Amino acid sequence: MIRSVNNYPISQLFAINANVVYVIPRYQREYTWGKIQWENLFDDLLENEAGYFLGSIICINQTADALAVQSLELVDGQQRLTTISLLFAAIYETLVPNNHDDEDILVERTNLKRKLVLRTPHDQMRVVPQIQNKNQEDYRGILSLVGVTAHYDMPLNAGNRRVVKAYRYFKTRLNEMAGDGTDRSARLISFVEKLSRSSLVKIEVASHTDAYILFESLNDRGIPLTAVDLIKNKLLAQIERDDAERVDYYFDQWRLLLDDIGDEYAVQERFLRQYYNAFRDELREIVDAPMAIRSNLIRIFERLINQNSRECLTKTAAAARVYAFILGRRHDEALRDLVRPLKNLERIQGSPLYVLLLNLISRRRLLNLTNGNLVAVVNILVRFFVRRNLTDTPPTNEVTSLPLRILENIQGKQGDEVVETIQQNLATVSASNEVFQRRLEGLIYDENVGVARFVLIALAEHAMTNESFTDLWEEQNGKPKWTIEHIFPQGENIPESWVQMIAGGDEELAKNYQQTYVHRLGNLTITGYNSSLGNKSFQEKRDRTDSDDRYVGYRNGLGLNSELANTETWRVDQINVRGENLVQRALELFQFDGVE
């Protein structure tokens, strides 16, 4: 709920008699503005008329006692408000009276001091920066340096950080603007008046959920804060109230949680949703939400945090460690048999069912699940997603809710029963063998290139021995080394050698064949030298070697290429025969028990 929206002059937001403090959550992102932003702010104030609009801030106002200091949690606008405060400090230091009788300057300095610190309680900062990268310590050091607070040692290396650099930048600009003449003070006071009359829109909301909803509605503003940021701010702010002495310990726990999950926001947000969904049954005593989705995620975590902030973080962090193992970011020797199946599940884009695995791996002892059981479950999920991603059955919205239904159905079951129940539940919604076969026989490369590559690599790996194993998922410079190769080329301009081989010289027929067969499984293979094969003739592709005379074409030793290595031609009938063979092998490899 939005409590208020008002356009205030800076003089009112920093009113000298108002007991209002703007607190930037201690663990919000650090101060990041640099010279470009400082310069733009200063020049805008210089060049525009009084009343210039400086932007907006969003605050959460949860103050209940009207007589107490009103503490506003600043969830958006910390860069702007911190910068304005540093500008106030620079002006205070620069606006020095020539003698103690210069009453106007003394009054102005007193007003500036009260914009920076409250009268009571003593030395209470008006803007309280967050603590990342020593932002708050550096800011305290500046206030002490200019003389508005008691002595506070400037932290080591503060001059290399942005807070002190901003203060020094403004001092330099103020001195350049004011000059050395007799009207120096008048220029500075005039600038203070411009700054005081410039305005900010202050939006007050009642909760972090309201703040996020507001961000969503103002998406054209490029708001950098995310749902994860707001959950973190809420969580650590509540922990600071509940257990102030150990707040740094809990911040370390949050930092380790993010280290486990990684820096990618989409993965962080997905984890928080899947955490609630994986343990919904026990968490629904606190939050009665049928499923976590993007729109209710903050509300869910607000309730969990309000119930018990420290327990919320401890349990979420424990789940993050399991999730990191699922993602391949953590090693667990006891679960090493799961590493390769989990990697295959990631490759086939099976993350919607990480919910299920998060629950099973976390509760494996309670459910009496062996490593063999867990490997079986992951392999079932891999087969399910190969079929699902090629046939679009079941649809996406059903896949999202599927793990919740499965978790309900495995209640009271253990060991092999859990595996069988998962198999049965997925079989009821999986595409039929007939539909799966029809998609395998069709233009699979056009339908889903990711599934096509997965199927081809799986078929190639299935034919390997330990001695002949080749990592077909290898990457070079962040890109796959082994990629899909079209035997009969897919390019618009069909080479003459191919027109002759596949259509007896009939170019129109060759184009018809290309449209019909080029993207079928029978015409596809895997190669680590796609760019060197391209539109070459079939024989050149087959016999291609590298500089060391090693075969890199179809005679490279892959079982997937056995038919290609031993033939002199490549025609439509051969594409059909090889295709039928590969489809049958794929049907066997991705067979799903219980599906007809």
C-alpha cells in the first residue's frame, strides 16, 4: 500500500527541526555513483532554475511511535540521497566565514549541520549509508573531518573509495565556482539556496511487498533493485532488530548462500521460489500460499521472516547448499554418482523439476533413498524432459505445478516406492510413444535444436566404451566444440556436387529434397569441425583429416557415423534408412515405463 506520494523541496526532506532519518539497509548494494553522475548533478543545479527536479526516492515507513525519531528505510534512491548529503558536507567545509561576526554564514553552516545530523539524539546521522565496502565508515569519517560530529578516525584507504572521492570532487567544484573574490560566500550561499529549492518525489510505502509492486509498475524507470534485493534487505533488517550482536554472522550466511547459488538473478529468484515449493507442506503453517510464483514471492518471504528471521535464513541457506550441488556448484563425495545425471538434466533444461530434487536430496535419509534411487529419479526426469521438450506435452503451466503434485503423492512412501511413484506420475502426463516417435521422425532440428543435439550426443555416447569415450559436451572459449552437422547441406545455395548426388542433377528436385529431409534425424550428426565441413561434397566430408592426418570427418570413429564412414553416396533412401535406425534407438534410449 502506498502511504503517500509528494514532491518535496530538499529543504523539507532535510528539514533542520524534523526528526527524520533515512536509513539505507545495511546490506544494500554499495555506493556506485562516479564522476559522470556527480558532474551531472552539480551541473544541473548550476545551469537550471531553482526548483529543479532531481528524481524520486522510495521509503518504507514502519514507524509506530509518532514521538520517536522517524526512521525511513530507503529502498530506492540511496545513490541520490547519499550524494546530496556528501554535497552538503562539502559545502559546509567550503563555506567558512572570514570572521566570527559573519552571521549569515554562521546561520547557513548551522542549518547545513542539521541537514547532516539531528540535534537530538546527538550526532545521529540524517542519512545512514549501508556498510558495504566501508561506505558508512567513510561517510562517518567525512562528517567528523568537516566538524559536524565528534572525532572519528578516517578508515584506511578511504581516499581510494567512492564516498570520499565524491566529497573531494564536490569540494573542488565548489571552490572553482566560488572563486577567490569578495563575493565568494555569496556564490556559495546562492548555490545552497538552489540545492535547497530543488525537489525530489518521496514515495512512502508500508512494506517490502508494496515497494516491489511499485517497482513493477514503474518498470520504465530501470529500477535496479530486484525481488532478491528486497528479500535480503527485509531479512537482514529484521535480524538486526532480533539479534543485533550477531547480524554480521548472519550477513556472512546470506553471502555464502549467494556464493552457492551464483550471481545470476534469474537463478537466485528461481531458487527462492523453488525453496518454498519444495518444502511447502511445512512452511504453509506460516504462509498459506499454494505455490510460490514471481508475484507473491516477496509476500511469502516477508511472512517467513516475520515469523522467525534467523530460522528463515538458516533453513534457506541449508537448502541453498543442496541446490548448489544440483547446479554443479558444490561437490559432495557421498553423492558423486549423481553428478553426470544432474548435468544431463541441466542440458535438457529440466530445471522446473529441481523442486522435486531439492526436497528428495534434502530428505533422502528420512525417505530412505539410496544413491541408486536418486540416480534413477534423475534419469527418469531426463527421459521425461527429452520427450516433453520435443512434444510440448505437458504444457509449461502444468510442468510448473507437477512437482508439487508429485510431492503430495509420495507422502508416506520410502525408497523404491518413491521412485515408482515419480515414474507413474510422470508417465500419466508424458507424451505417448506414438507422438514422441512422430516428432523424432519429423524435422527435429527445426522443432527443437537443443533436443536434437541432446539426442544425437546421447546416441553417440551410448555406442562408446570406456576406452573410446569422447566428451561431446566439451566447450572451447565458452562455446560447444561438438555441434550438429547437416550431412546434406542446409544452405540455400546447394553445391553442384550435391545436386548431382542427391537428385541426379535436378536442382528443383534437390531443393524439394532439402526442404523435406535436411532437418530430419537421419541427415544429422555431431562433429567437432562443423566449419571445416560446411558445403563440401559428401566424400570430402567423409574423408576430411586434420594437419596430423587424423580423421575429423565422418570417419572420426563415432558410432553415430558408422553408416556414413562406409558408404560412397548419400541419397534420400539412405537418409530414410539411417533415420529409421536412429529413431528406434532413440525410442529405446528414452523409453518411459507406463507410457503407451
